[in-house]
Amino acid sequence: MRVSGTTPNLDARAQRPYLRAMALREILVVPHPVLKQVSKPVAVVDDALRVLMDDMLETMYEAPGIGLAAIQIGVAQRVIVMDLAREDEPKTPRYFVNPEIVWASDETLPYEEGCLSVPEYYDEVERPARVKLTYLNYQGEPVEEDAEGMFAVCIQHEMDHLDGVLFIDHLSRLKREQAIKKVKKLVRA
Ligand code: NI
């Protein structure tokens, strides 16, 4: 997920040649068919998965974005990275492996969302205002956590990615087509 007011960095590696080549991964954009895939649960949180999570985080920071699902870099595993810290705050990276929502509030929260896979398009989506989730953390330990506000919005947005759903899929068909058209134009430019 990304917040409005940030400029997309479509060719980050070319602009930052000093970054290690392994770290930055290409972010797929609509209408790439891989984004519609359903991701598979992770069997074990090991060093190989932590390398993936590190790369995802660096790719997300560089974009810049506040959340990224593995499928957005073409890896169909149920893994999400996130950092909701503001620019003037210390970084607070978070990792979610095999996340599940075990409870959602009836109360909803409308929020203007954006997505690194739908650059330069923002629109309002209404989701449950609060959720309870379970996941494995960076060390593979099970965690249960309550989410509200921006955290609730972002984790639901990212978990949609794991099921092949984009935030524009919550909008009307007309708006979705407009968004994809806008991205195609942006990529061509
Ligand atoms: Ni997204």
C-alpha cells in the first residue's frame, strides 16, 4: 500500500546504483496476471524466507510504500512487510507470515488507499475499522494482535493481495478500468 502525496519511483535501481543488486526487486503493476494469483501458505520461517522479507522491505522503502505483499514482486507466498512510521519517525519494520483475520468489527472505516501495483491512483475503500489477526513474525513465532486505524486498513489491503485481490477490485468496474488505463499510460511514459 502507499499513501497519496508520494512520488512513484519507477526505476529505483538505476537511480541508486550503490544498493546491493539482490535487494531491490521489481514491483509488478496492473494488469500483470501474477497479481491475481492466490498465494500459498509458508511452510517454515527460515533464513531463505528472511532474505525474501529483507528484500521486500528494502523494495517497499525504496518505492516508497507502507506495505508490500510478496506476490507484488512475483512470489506467491503468504508474506507481507509493512512500516507505518512517518518520515520523521524511526523506522518500524513489521513482518507478517501466513496472516489470518480471526475477527472483524461491524463498524467500517472509509480510507483513501493507494497501491505500489497501481501507481498514481488513489480511491476510497471501506473496510472493517478493527480486526484481530494471527500471524508468524520474523522469527516464526505465533502472534495474535488487534489492529485499528491505518494498521487495520493496511493489513486488510495487503492480505487481499495474498488472495489475488487489489484495492481497485473493491471499486466500480468503470473506476477499475480507469485506474488500469492510467497505469498503462504511466508505464509507457
Ligand atoms: Ni497494494
